[in-house]
Amino acid sequence: MVRAPADAFGGRRGPMAVIAVTKERRAGETRVAATPETVKKLVAAGFEVVVETGAGAGASMADADYEAAGARIAKTAKDAAGKADVLFKVRSPEADEIAALKSGAFVAALLNPYNEKPTVQALAKAGVSAFAMEFIPRITRAQVMDALSSQANLAGYRAVIEAAEAYGRALPMMMTPAGTIAPAKVFIMGVGVAGLQAIATARRLGAVVTATDVRPATKEQVESLGAKFVAVEDEEFRQAETSGGYAKEMSAEYQKKQAELIGGHIAKQDIVITTALIPGRPAPKLVTADQVASMKSGSVLVDLAVEQGGNVEGARLGEVATTANGVKIMGVPNLPARISADSSSLYARNLLAFAGLFLTKEGAFAPDLEDEILKAALVTHGGAVVNPSLNA
């Protein structure tokens, strides 16, 4: 966190700003936006922190631990948010939380602004300055605030654990007196943060791992983790990365060539994990119904993009579908919430660092909305939606 000088708060009569943390209300959301660790550091920086009772319960964090760290416990979301200068959330706030906020308050959350436009409009109408943690720019200075990466890292790990459980067989090679068990073959499609962690986890569990991505820079990353890279490496492939480090949407011609290359490969796999996402657009279809049908009974696909339409044909949000040929397609959403203590810890540290941007060098609470990180993440301000990507 960007800290004020140690003596900056000497002699002050009270906290410079109030940060509220409310309980997550979305079904299945067990994470929390602050931990006792980050509360202690926020208080040390001069903030007053108010936590709604039970906010950390889903992540095994008790009210008493927050109190011991210096937070005040509020009985309701309204009590917590009513006098807040800043509201920290995991997911975007609900209507009652927005209504409780005073005009001019700040909100920082994973707002999902492309898909939750009514919430964005409600935040603007309420006069709230809202920051989407998804919009944190991928620059060196902002790495510690990169919530997408911190959560995707754990999603990639958990995807392999979910797949291993559903697969019902061992992943590593096992040589026993009764015979040898062959290692599982795991194919990772999309090598961002989640994909790289999925590769590393599957390798640690002893699987034979291959991976593919349209970005040329990922080939070396894949191979450095001991996996084999699979892709059509033509000129379009060599240009297939944005300045922000995201994959570009590939042409229909390239997708056809890539599908032909990996079609036979998928048929030989035991586990396929797909992670491909394009910000603000539906997830690209990577695995067709015919490719699913080519897989042997007992094989497993885990679709990490299911909340944006899915990479796998036949994936259904919140369901595990079993095809006629015995292949399981897992559309489990929000995998970080299945490791809530760790995912909350990382996300809370992202917000802790982000809160440091609200302070001047002298330690005063005065967010500079021209700061390149705050400006990039700002979605609503002054009663309007101000982020260019949402007004295009």
C-alpha cells in the first residue's frame, strides 16, 4: 500500500475517511473484500474501517478478528455504508447498498460493467464514483492491484482440482506390482494467468500437459512449465496480441485452421480446461460439439468462460452436463469463491494497495482522478458513466 509518512497523522482528531466493507449478497459468493490483515493496515494508515457483521463468515473470518484488527462492526449494510467515504466490495453493490451511500462516495469492486449495465447506471445516478477493479491497467506500478490476475490465478488452480475430482482416475503415472497406471492427458486452452496456473497445477499432479493460445508470447511460458505448446504458428498468430496483453479475436480462417489442428488432439485428452476471454465480448467458442463427441467416456471439460457464454459448446452455467458419450462438461461459475479464504486474502491486498492511491504524499484523503490507474478504473463520476469503453 502507498503509505503516508509515519508522522502524517500525528495530532489529528479523527480518521480522515471511512471505508465500509459489506457482506456479499450474490448466491454462491463466499469472498470478502477485506481481511483482518488488511483492516489492520488500513487503520494504521488513518482510515476508519466499518465491517458489516458476518461479512467474512464465508471465508472463515470472524467478526471478533476484524474487531481485534481495529474495525467497527455494523449490524446491517445500511449501517456500514451510510457514512462511508469508500465502499469495498467483491461483486458490485446491490440496490439497497447503493441507496445507503452518500453522494460523492467511492466504490471499488469487481463491477462486471459490460454485463451489469443497470448497476453501473444506478451508481452513476446515485452520484457515486465507482471503480471497476477489472479495469486496473496492466502496468508495472499496478501489478499489486491487479484483481483479475489474483483471482484468475486461483481459478486456474481450482479448475484442475475440480477436473481431477470429476475425472475419477489418477492423474500421475503410478507403477505398482499390479501394473502401471498411465498418466492423465490434460489440455489447457487459453494461456493467461488462469491457464498458466492450471498448467503448473496439472504438472504438479503428474499429468502430461499440453496447451494452446493465440498469443505467440505464451509459447515460451508454456514450455517453461514443462508443457507442450500446440498452435498454428502463421503470420496472424504472430500478431495476435493487444498492447494490453490480451488476446485479439482471431479471424474465421485462423479459427478453422486451429480447430483442424487441435480437433484430433482433443480426442486423445482426458481433461480439457478452457480459459479464453475477450473483455467486453462473448467468450469465443473453442470446443465444438463434434470435438466433445470425439472424446472418450469419462473425459472432463472445465469451462472457465461459462459466465460469458462459454468456450465449450454444450456448457451450461452452474451445471455439470454429461453427454451421450459419457463426457462431463463442467460449467461451474466463480471458482475463486471455492477457495474463499485465499481468494479473499489476495483480493483484499489488491484493494489495500488501491486504497493507497486515495492518499496524498502527506497522507490526506484526496483521490487524484487524473492518476493513470484511478482514471483507467473509473466507471462512474459526477452523475455520469465516464469510462470510454462503456460509452463506445
